[in-house]
Amino acid sequence: MKFDLKIVLKGILVALCIFFAILLAARFMDRIFFRPESVFSRTVKGFEEQKDQIQILFMGQSDMKYAIVPKAMPYKSYNFADLGENYIGTYLKLKYHIDRMPRLKIIVLGLSLPNFSSTRMNWIERRNFSLSNYFSYGYITPQDFKELYKRKGFIVVGQKISSFSPLLDRAQLKFFQKNIKKWVRNEPIHKTVIEDGYIRVLGSAVIEGLAERRVHTHFDENNKDDFDKDLLSYFEKILILCHQRGIKVVTLMIPTTDYYLKYAEKYMTKAALYEKVLTNPKFSPYIYKHLDYLNLYVKDHTLFVDADHLNHKGATVFSERIASELSRVMEQIQKNSVTFKENKSGDT
């Protein structure tokens, strides 16, 4: 049988067309039916609807997402934290939106023991963080992409490619398959209750064994006091960006359980975090105030949904406490602003 190159090439071309058609179909189905129902998308949508009124913005990862009820705050607030988000994602979102928030006065930035752990950069396994949503929402400019590529190489290119369709990313594919099943069965795509960015979760299941396993996913077992240089760099970028815009940064350590601390402090101590970050002259001038509540409810497991996330009961109690602290911070900011204007007018 004679080998016909044209037939082979046509076959390859047809296969590629089918492949891209499937990718496109999955992309459009995901963006029309599934992605708008995701926690990330619903959080962004709620934020976009009121960003010009927000005065206090909470940012960070899941511990912040579960801990802060914006409605309890004395000023218009929004919980813009996201599940698994590291300081790179926080910086990209903030840089994109900050100049569209005319009333913003305070950024409350989450600071917890695993925040600078190199596992927060584990993009290959997609265990803690992915850039897919940040590409999809236009948060990554060409300059951002160039810098990320210099730091992390082809992994960033892979994430850009995988953001095109859920079929190209292992983590996205898993959620896409689950959503397809729900859609076919006519079940709701989401059951999560989100209020001004805050995720309301009821119940409590604090188990020491699960706490130990969670800690092992948050830290590199072979690297004690692990501070990833890229996360430190983007943390600094956040601080400088806020300073340039005249926005005060309040860092916040959210309560966790004794079970979590028991294992987490084998890898990262609060003393090391203070030394490397909070009292470091490279960062400290940009931090207006630090609120440390890490040990506030360590023994009260009824306030937690798991070892390191507050449930709705815990979030309500904690938010009321934070509200009074932030009220004092805002009053001081306003007082300083009035004094500055008076001094300025006196000089003229």
C-alpha cells in the first residue's frame, strides 16, 4: 500500500480541528454556565458592583475569606480574599483595581504562619494556587507576565495556556467534570453562601489528625522558617503600592486552633515571622498597624469549621472585635488628615 502524505496531513488537520473545537466548546460552556457560579467570580462580581464605595478592603487567603463579615464593620467594607491566594495574586488584583476605588482608606492584609512558605508557590501540582483566573480576568498585564516569567520560567506560560480551557488544567478539569454532572442532573452548581465576599460556613469539625495533615500541605517538611523570596517581594510590592496611593495597610493575624499551631510551629514560628517581616525595616515603615489575634480562640474549637478556619459563629464574634479596632484606626486616619490640611493651609 502506497503511503499518501496528503491523506496523513489531512487526518492530522481534522484531528486538530476536532481537538480545538472540543477545547472551545468546553471553554464557552465553562464561562457561560460554570465560571460565573465559582467563588472567585461571584466575589469579583460583588466587588465590582460596589468598589467605588468601599473604604476598607480585606485581602488574603481562605482564613481571611472565612473570618471577616464585612457587614459587621463600621465603614463600607468588602472581603476580597480568595481561597488559596498568595501575595502574587493579591498584588495583581489590587494593582488592577486600586485606582478605581476613590474612597478606599484601609487595606487589611492577612498574615499567617504559612503565608511565605514555598508551598504557596506550588503551581505545578496546583495544590494551593493557580494563575488561571488572574489571566482570565485580565489582572496580568504583559509587564506582569514578563516579570513572572523571569521568576518562574515556563510554568507561567503553561498557566497562561491552561487558562484558555478547563480541559487544559488538571485542577480546572476536576471542577469542570463535577459541574457537568451537576448540570446534567439539574442540580445547583454552587451551594456556597457569599455575603460581600465573605463565605458563611456553619458547623465545626476540629480534629487533631486532620490538623496535622493540613499543616503538611502548607509547609515544606525539609525547610524550617521557610520564606520564599518571590512571596516576600510581592508582599513588599503590595505595601509600596498602597503607600504610593496614600492607603494605610493593616496586617492581621487571624485566630487558629491549638491543634494547628502545635504542628505548624515546627516549621514556622511567630517569632520568626515577626523578625523577618513585621519588625524588618524593609517592610515595617509601610505597615500602619499590626493586629495579632493568632492565639485568641486557640482552645475554643466551637468557633472553627476546621483547624485553621473560623465558622460563621467564630467569624461573627471575631468581626465584631475587629470592627472596633478598625474604627479606631479610621478615626486616627481622619484625624491625621484634618491636621495635615490645617497645617498645609497655615503654611500658605
